[in-house]
Amino acid sequence: MRSARFRRTRRSSAVALVSALTLTALAACGTSSSNNGSGGSDGGGNSDPAAPLDPKTKVTLTIDCMPPAAKAAELKEWKEDVAEFNKTYPNVTVEGRSTPGQCLEPPRFTAMLKAKSQPDVFYTYFTDLPQVLDNDGAADITAYVNDKSVPLLKDIDPNVLDSLKQDGKLYGLPTSNYTMGLLVNRKLFQQAGLDPDAPPRTWEEVRTAARKIAGLDKGIAGFGEYSAGNTGGWHFTAQMYSVGGEVVDASGKKAAFNNELGKQVAENLHAMRWEDDSMGRTQLLKWGDLQKQIATDKLGMFLAAPDDIAYMVQQLGAKYENFGMGPIPGAKNTLAGGNNYMVKKGIPGDRIKAAVAWLNFKNLTVGKGQFAWARTKADKLPVGVPQPNFWLNESKTKDDAARIEHATMPVANFKTFMDNPVAGKAEPPKAQEVYKVIDIVMSGILTNKDADIDKLLATAEAQVNQVLANQ
């Protein structure tokens, strides 16, 4: 789970774009062309899965989550990328699909999987892999992905790729990743006599800083947390990871938070809320609430992924200069996640090769596609947010340098976050159901001064164990 779970690309209308460049938008996600073979044959290519797509191969490829007309700059870049891709693969027809509403809205996504109506190339979160495989929805692309079809494969963080694997088999390729850190309001830090370039590195320091910020004015909170809409459980998990704890044990079958570390996290939040009065009086907050508070200088800091900053600037009218980031306090581990594309199970081999070729060009090539930062800047889109950043080695060096060169924001504000990477941990199994249960712990802590923390944790443990038993 992440902020993107609540705000991933929205599509207000379907878009129709038919051109000689073979870009077509369909009005809705109907039956995939993978079922009817529309758009030409899949013949003419090399039958060896390990061999890259033969440019002579004629194939039509349907792809989910094309930017909508409302996202004019993003759609322009999509069209440009299709045209550039077709210079190498002139016989691949790319059919981009835009869907009204949220592209990855859970009910639609689940219905699509059950109906087998997903496009040839469909968008998911890392945490969707179990659901997709339970519905027999994704092709095993292991044999198709190698250093010939994806030349920078060796430079992709293996932890990111591992999120897309089960039993050693690869089922997707990443588009973005994130790790959580501490997002701060630089203006409030300075007003409280704190250094915004040195955000708190421990939870004790967070508590001290929160008191100072809250002391500025009765309407300002020093630290904010979620406790509704499954987001409270999500952030409790992040805090558990930060102090070296778990929420579900290694077996995936038992809750692992009703212990000293879980109590430590809960008691610290309870003390900040009720003893320090540094978390604000309005609670039961969910994603979007803390962003609005910090964007209007009513909140000093909260846990977030870096792309929250771009969201606040683009959607809430905030200024990049007002935000900074440090690593997650405690820094034992941080919650990590991301997004990716998978390939529909059952489509012909040449169509799988075309999918890999497109994803390599669009999402996995430094300097091109989503990493063409000069173009992104020219199109007045954000450049400089430190994620997605799944590159290693020379690819990371080149991409980092390009982000800095073409930055549209003060990248120095993220230096502490970037210079102190924290090992990422994936979300727990049955994440949404687990988070929903732990929301009750968070809401209890933050709305009830007399909350019985031991009872809250024990009750949640029993309920999570039941959730896990029903896998």
C-alpha cells in the first residue's frame, strides 16, 4: 500500500486517439485483443523466448493505464514514446486503454481479473501479485527477460524485482518504487528553531521536535498520523519496521506486533497525542488529510513517500521549497513498495516479447521514456523527486545526475533522505485486511486518552491471526 493506492492516475474520460503512429485509446476495458487475435498475427518472430522481439513481427498490444486527456502533458509524452518505439518496432500496434475513474480502483481491478478481461499488459501494485496469481492472471515472463531484451536488467535493484517474483518465477517489470521517510515542513522547522536540513533521526527526536513545532500555535500539529481507511494500519506497520519489528511473522501465518516493540510504537504515539498535545486534536485522518495540513503550514512532519511532495505542489498549490525529507526515524527498516506492469497469461509468445520490448523502452531505459528528464522538465512536469529510483551502479549515477541537471525543485532538500538509504521491507501478506484491523489500534490510541494499549494490541492480534488463517 502507499499513497498511490488512493491517488494513482485518475481518468475522467475515455480518450480516442487513432493515428498513423498506431496509438489507439479505447473507451473502456472490454475483452482483450489477446483473446481474439485482433491487430494482426503473432507470427514471424523467433520462437525462442530468450530471443528479443524480431522487428519484423506484426503484433497488436493492448496496454492499461494510458494517461487521460486531462493529463495533457503525460498523454503527449505517451504518444511521443509510441512513435519512438515504432521506429524500432514498426509492426507493433500499441493500443492504449484509458478507463473512466481510477485505473487501479480495487473493485474494477478485481472484476477485471475474474472476468479475464485485463489488457495484454496491465498495471498493478507490488502487493497485487498474490491476487493476480490466485486468479491465474499473469504470464510467467522469466524466460523472456534477460540482458538482451532488458539491457539494464543487472542495474535494477534485485529487491524490487523480487517483489514481482513467486517461487523464483518473474511475473512483472517495475515502473516505480518507493520507500518511506520523514517529510518535513521547512518553514515550520525554521520557525521552531529546528534545522530542516537535519530532520529527526530517532523517534525520541521526533517527539522533541513535534513539541517545539506544536508550541508555535494552537492550530499547528508537530507530527501527524493516520487512523482510518486502512491507512492507520499501514503507518503502524511502517513504524514497526522502523524500529526493527514485524507485523506478520516470517511464516506469513501469525501476527507479530503484540510485543514490546508494538507496545513501544503505540505508547509513543499515545504520549505524543495526550501528554505532549503535539499531534493535533483532529484525528481519524486518512490519506490526503495530512498532505493538506502540511501544505497549509498546519503540520510539521509525517511519514510519507517522496512523491507526496509532487502531489502537494501539483494538486494543492504548495511550493517545492517548503518541503524536505529525511530517512525514517529509527532506520532499522522502512516500508517499501511500488507499481509495475504484468503480462496477461495465455497470450502468444511474440506478444509477450512485444510487451517486454515496450516496457523496456518506456520504463526501464535511462534517458528515455519515463526517465527522459529533459523532456519532463520541458513539459512542466516534476523533476527531482528522488523516487522512483530502482537503479544501481552506472545507471543510478547517470539517472541521478540527469535528475539534478533538469530538476524543477531544490533537490538539496532531499539530501538527508538520499544520503542515508534505509533497507526496504515489503508490505505484509493480506495487507489491506491487516491494515483495516490495525486501524482500530491507531484510532483507539489517538482518540481515547484512557486507551488500554495492551487490550487493543491483543484484540488486533487475534483478529489478524484470523485474517491470515483465511488465506
